[in-house]
Amino acid sequence: LAGGIILGVALWLRHDSQTTNILYLQLGDKQAPSTFYVGIYILIAVGAVMMFVGFLGCYGAIQESQCLLGTFFTCLVILFACEVAAGIWGFVNKDQIAKDVKQFYDQAFQQALMAESETNNGKTVVKTFHETLDCCGPDNGMRVVTPLWREDLCPKKDFFLKNYIESSNCHKKIDELFSGKLYLIGIAAIVVAVIMIFEMILSMVLCCGIRNSSVY
């Protein structure tokens, strides 16, 4: 059940409309940064393996097999080590993910402002960011300096007022998007780690109990 929950959360994060709309974009021959998906794929793999290992542990407990329970414990140790490594990787790269996406957006934004931008898909990329995240422009300063692009790239009639009241620049929205998603991944990882620790303890207690009972 825990493996199924983790797999479901990971698949939801993988196919979330906001992240897929942004991370599937391509600016010329450059693809949007997909580092975020590394953590998602690790969660998917962990959830799928946990489901298989869970069946292995249940079958070993029913059959009272020390071999199957020992294999179950070994698999859990390996999964736990992989999760710790993934958690360290995510903590190290949590700021870099949003930074890479913001750099990709800034490049598209600069191309959208250029006179020859019709020859590339910069405007399409920028509009996708704006519509997906409900934002407009990289920051307030850029909006003041270049006011003429707003109507073209942000077609909403009330966007001028909304931008200055809520300060909904795209850099801020990108930070909020990925910090929220990474927060969910972190919660899922902690839940999995706690469940794994209890599973390892209980499997060893059961294995020792079976060994002691077999003596008599």
C-alpha cells in the first residue's frame, strides 16, 4: 500500500499540467531543463519496487520463510540507501532547479523582445510560461523599462493592474511552483523512510521469531 501511494504521488507530480507545460518547452534547439524529473523518476522507481518487495515480504511472512524475509530486509536496506542518496541530491540541487528554469525563461523572454523574434519560438515559450503560471515578465523593473511588450505577450485586459498590485512576476512564480513540488517530494520521501525503518525492524523480529520457534 505504501509503495502504491508513493507511486501514485510520483505519477501525479510527473504528469502535473503546470510542470509538463513548462518542462516540455523547446526554445530553438534548446530543451527546457528537466533536472526536476530526476527526483520524480527516483520516486516512481522506489514506489514500484516497494510494491514488489511488499508482496515478497507478505509471502515470506505467510510461508514463515527466513530466506524470503532476509531477502525482503536486504531489498529494504538497498532502497533506503538509494532514498537517502536521492534526498541528499535533491537538497543540494533544490535551488539549482528553479534557477535553470528561470534562466531558460529569461532567454526566451529576451528573444521575444527582439525584432527578429518572429523567426524563433521565443514568444510562444514566453506566452506558455505566462498562461501556465499566471504571471507576466521576469520582474517589476523589466515591466517598467519595457512596457510595450505587455499587450502582446500578456493579453489579459486586467493584467497591468494585477501585476502591480500582486507583483506576480514569473521568477517568483517559478520559485513557488518548484518549491511546492519539491516540498511534496520531501514529505513523500520522509514517509517512505519511516515506513521502511519499521518494515526492517519488524521483518527482522519476525525472522528471529521464526528461527527461534524452529528450534523447538
